[in-house]
Amino acid sequence: MAFPVRDTSNISIEDGNATVRGWIQEIRNLGGISFIIIRDRFGTLQVTAPKKKVDPELFERLTTLPRESVVSIGGEVKGSNQTDLGLELIPSELAVHAIADSPLPLGVVDKVNVEFDTRLNNRPMDLRKPETRAVFSLKSLLCDLVAEAMREHGFVNVHTPKMVASGAEGGATLFPVDYFGRKAYLAQSPQLYKQMLMSTGMDRVWEMAPAFRAEHSNTVRHVSEFISFDGEMAWIDDQRDIMAVMEDVMQYVIKGIIERGAEHLEVLDKEVQLPKTPYPTLTYSECVSLLSEKGMEIAEGDDLGTEGEKLIGDIMAEKGHDMYWIVEYPTAEKPFYIMEKEGTPYSHSFDLDYRGQEISSGGQREHRYEVLVSRLEEKGLDPESFTPYLEAFRYGMPPHGGWGIGLERLLVKMLDLGNIREAILFPRDMHRLSP
Ligand code: AMO
């Protein structure tokens, strides 16, 4: 990890004088001279205070401030061959905006390893570290890139409700909400709404919004609130039309991260590889056989599981593929809205896996009203509670399909971070509701 060499665009320099505002990162008192490192969003700047040349009162106030206090310092800018920036500031004015309490709950520059929980408990302080912040600069860039790619593909950005009357992704992970005395839930996904929009002539929609899952599993890839990047498109022949769009979008965003995120990647000391195209496709059944060859027995019809996914990731990595599709999962494993592959126990579904982890799932939807109603019944769901959704299918629904990508899972895989919580400012999980 390296502190970025700052740019100087936010230091206003007039006639060799400048003011810099920021946090006091470090003070080194060497008797006759003190060095004060000021940090702002752009990086750091050294303030050099020779005792003889600086007003004694200012010198005393400045050099006794606790670390992380917030100041504005004005003074003369001088060239220096002692600093990375080639500049230093000789102070003549000081305004103290806030004195930091001590001890700090967490050091910003200390090299000591801190428990991840301590970091999350003190997240605002943790976010003062450039390497923590860099992840979120990249997440912001990722969102920009997604918007650009989706616009390019003719998708309309929509916003669907996050308080809903019925869930789409199974009852086990629903968060109930008291909605004026009625039972409501936090949306697990925009699934029902994005599909309803396909009946309107809004042929291609996308959304990036929070999704809520009452996940009872405490893992490095599950949280109870994540950002779901969803797409839905009409007039498809089958799921391959969706996969083609997704592949384009993924390549665009990863390339964008590599090219436009270079300065943040450098802070993180990370290199991102552009996956090879076309992304290869494995069927679910092929995965079961491949796993069996490696000694992992999975009954046809069962979930591949985290370990199975990882092993498939290893097999694909040997062939030089970071990103690949797993298609045609058993219908029994998939939600009611996924279309069955006629006459087979399999479905028109896909997962997109990135180095051994599912980052997205999707597929062609069942758009035929009667079939959809029987699919709900087969899954033990009451079609009555899906009436508003089903209504959209009764009066003319085109063939359609789409995907949901876990934005943080994508980022975590891209940056090779160890835990999804690294990619969420204030993560929510079974044990964490604050900060
Ligand atoms: P699914 O339930 O597979 O599909 O979710 C889609 C993607 O969302 C991410 N994800 C999660 N990320 C973090 N924490 C969680 N608890 C979590 N749960 C899911 C994953 C996953 O691949 N409606 C369908 C998508 C569709 O068919 O369009 C859906 O939600 O990256």
C-alpha cells in the first residue's frame, strides 16, 4: 500500500503563498525543526516549521496538536528535494477547526494489523486510510461505467420499490416490515417489477439499488444489504441474447476500471486482468461430471455449493478463464420465474462465475401466463399473493429475460479482496446493524 503522491490542484498558491486544509497525519519534532504532515483527499503535504523562523506561539500550537486534528495552514511554498512532492510549506497562519481526541480508536498510518471488526466499528476513521477509500473510489467508477455501458446498449435506468408486498427470491430471506399495520417486506430484488416493465414497451431496463436478504449465513460473500445491478430485456430468443449483452457490459466495465481506475489500483497495489472472451459456457451437468472427476460427488439436481464453485473456478483458471457461464441449472433449483427447458428437468438459466464465485444469476423468464401460474403452484406459492405481478402477464407479455449482478461481489473478485464487507461502506449482516 502506498500513499498517493498528491496533486496540488486544491492548494491555492498565490505569489508563492498557499493554504492547505486537512488532517494532521503526523508530527515529527526534531528540536530545532518540526515536520507536520497534512493529509487531504488528494494526498499529503509536508509543513516544515523551523523554530527560529516561525512565530513561537504558532509553532507551539501547531506542534502540540494531537494527530488527526483538522486545520488550515497558510504559509510560503518552497521547493524541496526532501519531499515526494518537491514542495514544502513554511507556516505563518494556523486555524484549528477541530482537535482530535486521543488515543485514536484506530491509527491511520500505523502499520499494525487491526482486526477487521475494529476497522468496521470505527469505519469513518478506517476510511481516512487512502487504501480503504480507494476501494470506494473504484466502486464509484464502477457505477459510472455500468451506467455508460447500459446507455450504450439502449437500456433505460429505472427505480422500483424497495418496500414490497411479496418476495421473489424465497421466503427464508425476507425482512418483514410493519407497513401501516400491514405486513410488507424489504425487496430482495427488483425481479417482479423489472419483469412487469417488460409488458409496457420499455424493452430494456436496468437498475442499481439496494437489495435486502435476511441471510442467516455468516460468510465472506453474504451480507443482508447489497447493491444489485439488474437488467431485463424483452424480445429475446433465449438466454444467450442476455448473456451476449452481459459479456459486453462486463468487458466494458473491467476495461474501464483498468484504464480509468489506475491511480486507485496503484494505491491498493492491485492489478486487474481483463477476462478472456468469449466467456466459455459449461452446463450444470458438465460441472457435476467435472467435479466428480476431481473426486467431489454431487447428486444431479443438487446445488454445486461453495466448494464445488471454487473447484470449477480452479479448473477454468487452468484453462486461462477468469469469467465463465454455468447454464441450464435444474428447474427444481431455480425460482418460479425461470423458464423450463421444454421436456427436460433443466432450465433456461445461467450463472456468471468469476474466479470460482457466482457473481450473477439470471435467465429467460416464463412469460406465458398459464404456465407461470402453474409454476407458482408447483413451488408451493399462492398465485393470489402475486396478482399484481400476474396481471402484467395476462394482457400480452413478450418473451424476456435478465440478470442480477451483486455489485460488491463483482468488485471483490475484480480487486481480489478477502471479504465482501471490504466493498461496503457500512456493511449489514447478521451481527452488524451499526455504524
Ligand atoms: P440471486 O438471488 O442469485 O438472483 O442474486 C443475484 C446476485 O446477487 C448477489 N447476491 C448477494 N450478494 C451479497 N450478499 C447476499 N446475501 C447476496 N445474495 C445475492 C449475487 C447473486 O449472484 N432476481 C434474481 C436475478 C435475476 O434472475 O435477474 C436474483 O436475485 O452476486
